[in-house]
Amino acid sequence: MQNLYENKDFYLSAFLMASGLDLVDHHRVGAITIFGFEKNKKLMNLVDQYYAMKGSVTPMKYGTYIRNLKSILHNALSESNSEVNYVKQNKKGKYFSRG
């Protein structure tokens, strides 16, 4: 697998996407979502700019990626809840079916 930069900062992730980087992975660890980007020099420069408060993206683009990430999180959470509900409804003894 590729070299990933993972973070749990929602707004950093939106900033990285608005700066032209692709979100290549996201997964939940408990209640926290981890976002993954391909780790390279451009990414690390953008992360440094973000935390130094020197990064810049157009406001409309940033807002768009905030909404996109919220949609991704909502869809992932909905799918996760659907699977949990399916498993709860289809228990058989102490083992249960996942489909």
C-alpha cells in the first residue's frame, strides 16, 4: 500500500482537499474518523502552512470540501449503522450473521 499521511483533523482535511489533494482513505476508530492522504512533499508543506496559519484557499472551495467531507462522514456512519442494525436483527444464538 502507498505511504499515507493520516490525521483526525476534519478542517485540515478539507483544507488539503481544497488545495488539490485527493482523500485516499477514511475510516473510523471508535467515534473518531481518520482521514488518509498520499504522503509527499506537497502534502507536508500544506500541513505546515495550515498549522502555521499561512495556508490559503478560496473560501468557496474550502466550504465545498467541508460539505463534501460531512457527506462522506454521514454516508459512512449511515452504512455502519445499517450493518449494526442488520446484525442485531438477525442474531442466532450467540453467533450472528453478517449476510
